[in-house]
Amino acid sequence: MLLQDRHFSRRIDLASLQMFVAVCECGSIGKAAEREFIAASALSKRLSDLEATLGSPLLQRHSRGVHPTPAGQSLLHHARSVLFTLDRMHTELHEYADGARGQVRVHASISATVQFLPEDLGAFIRAHQGIRIDLEEHLSSEVIRAVQEGAADFGVCNTADGAGELQTLPYRQDQLVLIVPSTHALARESSVAFADTLALDHVGLHSNSSIYTAMRQAAAALGQNIKLRIQVTGLDAMCRMIHNGLGVGVMPQRAFALMHSTGTLTAVPLTDPWAHRHIELVARDFSTLPRSARLLVDHLKSNL
């Protein structure tokens, strides 16, 4: 019945919601109390009051700490959304008072960061010196998750595997190429099908990267496996490994062009449809972003 009470919102303490989220993220009341600078006993009291208000247990206690009950999982989702909205409201109102100022949190894929964002963000900052951009580089799947959870205002990534309920806007396109030593037989080809590379040793990116995921799916569709010799975390490391004879690799063409001084290597375009990729901007709702973030989104869209 409490959930149907029209005065329910008055019974919810925002500080308690924040403490509840902290406990779920830390997995421990003690650790959450340290993070939020509050006594553990006071935090426990807030949690008990919150459970009493909602009429349902929110946490299961065990020897290693706590984790949310099914009701707690539901509250965690809504609490994060409420706190995120309040944070964005405060930021936007502050910006209206002070003009085009503020901080924009952007998470971007390796491909977007290497190929396009340095120039695009540099031009934006020169035009909006009161706006600070906090950029973090992650795998595309992690970018999407960060935006879903509110850890980033918006993301820039490849969404081939789906963006769920997130909104998307076009940003850039790129072409994947096969990188081989200049003395390799394939270096003389004008293009190559990915299937023709599967007999070769490969230098691959992280298993969860959008490029390696596409490669793995393409190989599986052919009933084959990738002969992965080594995995690296960056495109520059991939070039160095290929230059030193550890295999061939796949990366975006523009990224390779920007790193052309790394060894004596050649880029051969892949003919497969999945090798032509779309990099997109992703957000929970572009219309509700703070003014500073909307300005940046508009700037990035204009570079398409």
C-alpha cells in the first residue's frame, strides 16, 4: 500500500538512496560508510529506515558483506536514475547561471579516440573554453554499459552488437584493413577477404573489443577459428608485433595511417561488409543532456 501512497515521495530521503547505492556498489556497509564519510551505525540506521518505508528487505547479509535482494535490485535501478537526473538538473541550472560552462563526461572506443576525437574535441575546446571534457577510453561494450548506468553523459563507439534502449546519432565511418609486413605476399593485393587470412597467425585486440568480436563471428560463420597468436590492448602494440613477425592484424585504416611510422607495414582493405563500420554517439536521452553536453554532441554531429 505504501507504494501507492500519493505522499510516498515525501517519505524517501535522497541521502538514504545515495547511501543505499554506495552499499550496493561497495558490497559492504563498512566500506560504503568509509566512502561516504559516515559512521557505519548511522548508515545501517538509514538502511533500516529505508526498508521500513518500502516495507521490504533490500539487502541480504552474509559473511563477506551484503548484496541486494530482488526488491533491492529494483530500488538500485530506480535510485541510480533519480540521482543521475538530480545531478544533471543541478549541472544544467548551474550552466544557465554561468553561461556555457560545465563538465562533460565522455566514454569512447579505442577506434574513435585514435582516429577522430583528438581533432574534434580540440576544435570544440577552442570554441568553448569554459567547458571541461573528461574523456575515458574503453571497449565499445563498456562504453554502452557506462552510458546505461549513468557513468558517462554520452559515448562514442561502434554499436554493431546493439545499443539496447539507448538513443544513437551518426558520428563517423571507418574501414577495417589487414595489416601485414610489406614483404608479405598479401601486401601486393589491392584488397583481401577475411576468409583468406584465417590460415595465418593473427595478432588480435582484446577479446571483448568490437573488432575482435566481428572477426570471431565472421570466422564462426565460415566454420573456422582465428589462429590467434597473441592479444594486445592497443593498436600501436599490434603494429609493433606485426612488424616483428608475430602475425597479421586487423585495425581501422585511418588509425593505421596515423601510426604509419610504426615499422615497415602495409594496409590491405578487407572486402567483407562488416569491415565497413559506423561509429555512433550514444546516450540515454540526448534531449535531457546538460547544455554543455548538448553543445558537444551538436559539434560532433556537424563533423559527419
